[in-house]
Amino acid sequence: PPADIITLISPKYRADISGDTVLEFVFPGGYSEAEAYSLATGAGDAASLGGPVALDGNGRGSIAFDADLLPHGPVAVRVIATKADGVTKSIDNYLQFYNEGGAVADTGLENTPMPAQIADMDMELLFADDFKTMPSISRDGTDAQGNPTTYIAHKPDYGDYGGAQFADFEGPNNPFHQVDDYLRITTAYDEDLQDGYGRKYYTGFLASVDRQGEGIRTDGYVNQYFEARFFTGANPSLWPAFWTLSNKQDIGSKEEPCDEMDIIEGYMAWPDSYSIACHPWGAGHPQSGQGGGCKVPTEERYGQKGNIAMGFHTYGMLITE
């Protein structure tokens, strides 16, 4: 295996864990000790799970911890190794598991705090989904019985993008699965996949309007708030995002002006931060060429709890002008 990257011996990647758990791993490259961190329930930030522990001459070591101290559901364990000089660090290594133990913490809309920025704005709730049950998803807006679905699994303008195919809920590589109170969206490799771009990965995508423009949409303009809460892995090629488009009369038009707001674009090779951006689309857009974005250094500001691969985070946008 390459240097600086952990090889997990047990448990398996993304395994179910609970109670007393032992991580066994190998850190090649001359590392002498390692330490593990995770977001313990009620700790307010990442806590050490054990260590630093000594590694043997082959870089092999183990860390034991009580998974019941971590939240129930998806969890991440961050492991960092150090060489004998005490300075040279490995790259950050993130291990994802599903904790069958632990306390249920802050799940569901009933436990969602009201953002201070909108607390006194007397807003009307237009749509909410806490994904405690599997939502209705289809390829184009209707299910096999002809009923409208809440989401479609492709861009409404047929403009799917990225290095992975957006897979259908009804298809053989369905990426959407209900696990307890969570919707899990899987990205995976399938050698048998075929398309015009030679892509062999598939993933999930949710759009709130169909190809006729029908679905969950607002009237536009100011005093609107959007938010989503999710947990993503630190896989370098992942590109999780939550974004909006302004209304268009013709969903498929490449000429009609349209505004895109990227509330989060996560570049998961760097989970210590994320990006926000805006893009004016359409040949006749009055702000054509004036889009842009910025990086939000969340771990620098908030410590390890700000790392977007360490647990659930809420991303919101308030439109004020």
C-alpha cells in the first residue's frame, strides 16, 4: 500500500460497530505512533479515542475504544500517525462506520435549532423532509404507477455531470437506501456500467423539480432560507453539493438567464473546508461572467468539529438582496 495511507485490518471499512471496538491497522512509511479522534456525544468537539499508541516496526498497531460514547448512526474515526521526530505527520485518514450503539443525538426536524438569522422573520415553511422514511424518487417525476414523486434522480435539464453516473432509484444500481432514520446515498464502482463517457462509478442525485419544472420551488426574490444537513465521507473524488437554481420558464433552455447558488460544494480531498459559489447562466444574463466563490475554512475556525467529514453538519443560505 502507498505510504501515508492507513490500511485497516479490522473491522472492515464501513462496518457496523457497537460497544467495545478495536481498530487494527497498518501505517507504512516509517511511522512510530498513531492517535484516533471522533465526535463523541456531547463533547462539543472531536475527542481522542485512544493514543497515541506505539506502532511496531511494520507500522502495525491497534486502538481500543467504546463506540457507545459516539452518536448512534454514521460516525467517522480520524486516525493520524506521526514519525519518530514527532513532527512528520501522515495524511489525515478517515474511517467510516455505522454505530449500532450510542445515543441518538439531534436527529429529526424536531431537534433542528432555528437559525438566529431568521428567528424573527416570521417565515412560512414551504417544504421540509427529514428522510426518516424513504422518499419517493423516480427517473423523470413519476413512478411506475404514474404517481408524481417528490424527487427525481437526474438534473431536470438532462444535464447530468461528473465522473459518476446518476443511478436510477428503480434500476439495478439503486444508490438510495433507508437505514434507521437516515437516507444513505452510495457511490460505488461497477465494471459493467456503460455510457458514452466510459464512466464506471455510479452515485445518487436528488432534484426537487421534474423535467416539466413541476415540484418544490419558491417564488424567488429575497427573504428566503434554504438548508440541508448531511454527512459525507472524505473520499478524494467525492463532490457532495447542495445547490439551487432560480426559476426558468424552459427547464432545458441554455439561453434563458438563470442563477445558480452553491450553498456547499465539498471537495473531499480537503474536508477541512468547503466552497460556496454563484454562477450566472445563459447567454443573455446581465451578470454574465461575474460569478465566483470562496473557501470556508471550517476546521481552522471551529476545530475538528468543523471538518465536514467528521459528522453531520447543517449548511444554510439566507437570501437578503
